[in-house]
Amino acid sequence: MSEVRLFYHKDNVIRISRSIEFLKTNPIKNFLWIDLNNVDEEIENELEDYLKIYIQEEEEMIEIEMSSRYMETSDSLVVNFNFLRLNFEREPVSFILKNNILITVRDEDLTSFQETVKKISASPKNYPTGYHVFVALLETRVEVDADMIEEMTQKITTLSNSLTMDEAADAELLMEIKDLQEKTMLLRENIIEKQRAVSNMLKSELIPYELHSKLTIVVKDINSLLEHIRFSFDRLDYLQDTFLGFVNIEQNKIIKMFTVISVIFMPPTLIASIYGMNFGDSMPELSWKFGYEFSIGLMVFAVAVILFYFKRKKWL
């Protein structure tokens, strides 16, 4: 859904307009946040001309170089993130800060934006500039990341409790572990991206000094999340090792079973081979009345001796 939202101060309340013309006909100092959600290129160009800013294309937003993720000039700040949606798809979001106004550019609805709107509507005095809104968005996004990590931890715990010898050879279980590892790596990459940007913001002279304490707390929260992610990685590695250990035990049992069967049938096979040679009168049992019963009994006796020996050695 295409949407433009202009957040501005009026009568100690933060109001919302959805008209670009309203922006042009009111003092620019009243505005603190311009949110562009999947808007047309014409609207972007109009805002670029009016605010003297540059709105990047999506290809530029997703560049991995730090120079593309964080850019600072004498009067503006540009920060690009890949926000993770609940289905773990990346959503590029660009933040532009100039003249105390925050401009956000995105293509999808995001939970962190909805929650931040609720925050600034509830306490408008706490958000005098776009920088304050930007920090609030970061705080909310870190909270969303924490919720995603908590959900991931619960899935890992459930998977760990379900891992038994009976399900060890289940390929779906191994694929589930692999999927959780991939999602955990995505979370880690996404959080480290924020850590780098916030660290640079703390060095910036454009960020109001009163926001430094909040940004410091955000960095600490991010570091805490990274510790949780590292622990999740360790748990998933342990689960994978346990899974492979169970598979090895299962394979060893099968190999052991075939080995025992082979050893048990070796003496009867040898006996049957000897009496199958049929060397005529030189083999007296061939003309013996009870020769057949004797050979069968000898085979059974050989098997019984081997089974008794294996049981005594506790190999069975």
C-alpha cells in the first residue's frame, strides 16, 4: 500500500498529514518525520527537490559496503538498514536526517514503525526532532529483534526436547536444524549491521547530545542480543552433533547386527560346503543313514556355541 505520512507538531500534539502540498505550505521547522511507504518515484523526486536531499534506489540501500550503509555530511545523515520481517525476509529501509527532520523510505509495513507511531503519539513532548524519532525507531527495532531471538530460542528448546534415538535418522529434523542455523545467522548479521551504525552515530556531531545516553543503551542491548545469538549458535551446533551422534550409533547397531549374522552363519556355511564336495566313498557320512541329521545338528551346535560365546562377552 502506497502511503505518505507527514508528522508535525501543533498545539503540543503530534499530528499526521498525508499531503505533500501541506508540507510546502507550512513552516518546515514544525515537521519532525516524513514516512514514505512504497510511494511513486514522482513523490520522491518532489521531496528531493523541496528538501534538497537524495533518496537512494533500493539497489543502493542493500549495498554491503559501510560507505553505502552510513553516510554523513556537514548537515545530513543517511543510514540504511535491512530490517528483518517476521518471516525472515530482508526489507531495505533508508533513514535520512536533515534540518532535524527524519525521512524514512521503505516498501513494506513494518512492526517497528507501527509501534514507534504509538510511542510518539502517546508522548509527543519526548520527540521534539526527527533525531529523537530515529532513536525511538532503533529502540523499537531492537525490541523486535529481541522478540525474534526469544521465539528462536523457544524453537531450539522444543527441537532439543524432541530429539530422540527414534527420530535421529529423520532427514527433516536435520533440515530443521539447518533452517534454524540460517535464521540465526540472518539475525546476527542484521544486528551487527545496527551495531556498526549506532557506533558511528555516537561519534557524530549531528546527533543531539541528550540522545547519546539512549544510543549507548541501544549499543548495550545489541551486545546483549549478540550474546544470546552466540548461545543459540552453540546450542544448534550441539544439537547437530547430537543428531549425528545418534545417526552414528544407529549405523553402528546395523553394522553390528550384520556382522553378528555373518559370523553366526559362517560355520554352518563351512559345514554345508564340506559336505557339498561329494568326494564319494572317502566321505563316510554320505552313505550313513543319519548323515543328513548329523550335518544339520552340527550346524545348529556351531550356531549355539557362537551365540553362547557372544552372550558371554556381552556382544549381544
